[in-house]
Amino acid sequence: MTAMLADYFAMAQAWLFETVVQPFMFWAGLGEFTENAFEGTEWFLIGICELLLIWVVLRPLEAWIPVHEFTDRRARWNDFVYTVIHRLGAFTLVIFFLLDPLVDQFTAFLHLHGIHQLDLDKLWPGVSDQPLLSFALYLVVLDFFDYWYHRAQHNVRWWWGLHSLHHSQQNMNLWSDDRNHLLDDLLRDIYLAVIALLIGVQPGQYVLLVALSRILQSLQHANVRIHFGWLGERLLVSPRFHRLHHAIGVGHESRGRDSIGGHNFAVLFPVWDLVFRTARFGTEFARTGIRDQLPPPQGKGRDYGAGFWRQQWLGLRRMVHYGRRAGR
């Protein structure tokens, strides 16, 4: 069954590339990038599959066991726009065009000086011969680095200016995972791609690693009353565990009204929060948002924008504002 689905996917990728993508690349004078464009076509189709899976599985769950009623249904549509932009490969294509030549030059430089790429799964005998074990190893290692990236987003002031857009959603839903500033998304995609290249992740393996991670993160952000129990919550990030990360005055601002900090930074595996003492478990499904969104006297009534472009513009302004405060 799996092999048959893989064959159908490969046929669809080849058809789309040969019928649409390749002719466009030659017409636009970009023939030298056709190999990258073929990989980009794969990302595009995977994104389509992800969107369908999210809609078919998570949308009924949100209707069946919701945490809260939506106070602004347009906010969900706006998050859907973010998801379409990110999942259909726009950022991946940008990284292919900008990052690949630099990585090739860097790899050639290392080889010239006798330094070879680290294949992490070859450090332990037999791991590289077991595809599932190798996949699990890389998933855990990339998640470790993703934990520290996410924690930095909350503890570096200018970075929080960008990332706060993600936390400003008070109607969190199945599409909210990709509600991020475009600059923040680009930085994260480059960061993870570079680490994956350095530790020896193969391109086809990386595609599956990213796809699995994104699907799980969509579940985490869904408006569903789901948890994994005492043990499960400590093995895999659940919607309840991650909702505490988005909770007003808890997820980010836990050290005081104007200080930065927070809990539950793990992207997939809560073990990092447990090891580095940032875990917070609870039985409630908290209200989401940022304290300064609330009207006075609870907050400052800060506007994070209602539409895509205004949210992007205000994110840049916050980045500059918080950056200046950090430099004082």
C-alpha cells in the first residue's frame, strides 16, 4: 500500500514538473535551476497532501471537541493564508535558490581542507542500515536544535518582536502553526536546513522529517480538547501542553508583566523542557494570546493587526522597537 502511494506520488510529481514547472523554467531563462525546481515540485505536492490531511482530520475534531468558540472567524481564514504560503513550498524554493550554492561552496571548502561531512547515523554501527532508526535519530536531533531556536525566539528581545505575531492569535486553530512573520519563518527554515546538511540528513529523508513535524505541529495548535495523559504528555507535545505555551501570562511572560521567559518550548518532544526545566504541565485548556493585547488595566491594548500585510508590518516595527530597548 505504501509503495503504491509512493508510486502515484512520483507519477504526479513527474507529470506536474514536465507539464508545468519545467516549461516555465525554460521560458523564464532559469533552466540551470531545473533540478532544484524538481525538488520544489515535490515540496509543493507534499504541502497539498498536508493541507488535505489537516482539513479532513483536524477540522471535524475542532467541530466535535472544541476548546472555545471563535470570537473572530476571520482570524482562522487569515491563518489559512499563512499555511498555504508556507506549506506549498514558497520558503523551500527561496532556500533552494539562495542557500544551495552557498552550501556547495562551503562543502567544497571543507573537503579541500580534509574535513568531511558528518553522517550522524554512521557514528553507531548498524543505524544507517535501518531506515526507521536513522529517521528517528535525525528527528530527535533536529528537534533538540529546534527547541533552542524556539527558546531564543522568546528570550532575545528583537526576535520576540517577530515571534509575538504567532502568539497574538487569541482564536488558536488548526491553521495557526504557520501564523508567523515571513522573516522569522525564513530564518528558521535556513537554520534547520543548514543543521540537517551538516549532520548528514539526505534530501529525501529531510522532506519526510519536515512533513511529519509540520503535521504534528498542526495538531498541537488545533482548537481541540485533547491531551495524551500523564505519561503521553511527557513523550509527545499535545494540544494541551502546547496551549499552555500560548497561554496569556504563562507561555511567554511567566517571569513578570514586562519580562521575557516562558514554558513549554519543545516542538515535538517534551523531554527537552523536562531536562532544561522549562516544562509546565496543567489540566486546564488555557486562554491564548499575549498580556499586552488585553485592554487596560490588564494590558496595554497593543494592536497586532487583523490582516496579513498589517501583521507583517507591525511585526517589523516591534522587532525594531524591542531591539532598541534591548540596546539600552
